[in-house]
Amino acid sequence: MELTNKAAYLKGLMEGLKIDESTDQGKVMKAMADLMEEMAKAIEDVTVLADETIDVVDSLSDDLSDLEDAFYDEGYDGSEDDEEDDTLYECICPTCGENIVMDETMIGEGAIECPNCGEKLEFDFSEDDLSDE
């Protein structure tokens, strides 16, 4: 039985007892019954809101899981054993000052656009090639 139904049932029982509401005890009993009815309605409202919140959180969690699956490779398990493209590099965009994280493939292309401001960043490793010889 729902709380509002139980509160209405108790109120009906009190009315059936024909309690005199002009006495102090009658006033207290009536006030308690009214309070219980209001509390039952408030609790049911909070329960509905909590259920709606749980549904939204579940939906957001599913969406986040989908994004994580799309972002990471299907074979990515987070372990250090994966040697292919696990190395990440950071640089600071000279235009916006934000950190940019890149992998070997991005650096191998020789240039990227800053994801924050769109500035084209070029990489020149010709000096590094000379020093290795």
C-alpha cells in the first residue's frame, strides 16, 4: 500500500472513532493525521524525482560508455603490454598555451591543428636526424 493510501486509511480510522476535534487531544490527533498525509505526499514526490534521476544517470553512464568505446581502440585493455602507439607526447600550443597530447601517428604526419584554437602546428625533426648520424 502506498504511503498516501496508508495516511488516508489512518485519517478514515480517526474519523470513524468520532474523535472530538474541539478537545486538545482531538486537535493533536487531527494535526498529526494532516502532517502524515503531507509527509506521505512529499515522500512520494521525492521518490518520483529520485527514480527520474536514476534513469538520467543510467542514460548518461551508457552514453559515456559508448564514448569510451569509440575513443579507445577495441583491443585497448589499459595494460602496459601494448607497445603499438602507446607512447604519448605533449606539447604546448604557442598560440593558445593549451597542452596538446599526441601519439606517434600524429607526429609522423608532420603537422596537426591545435584542437583548442585551430592553429596549424608543424614539426621539424631535421636537426634531430643530423645529430643521430
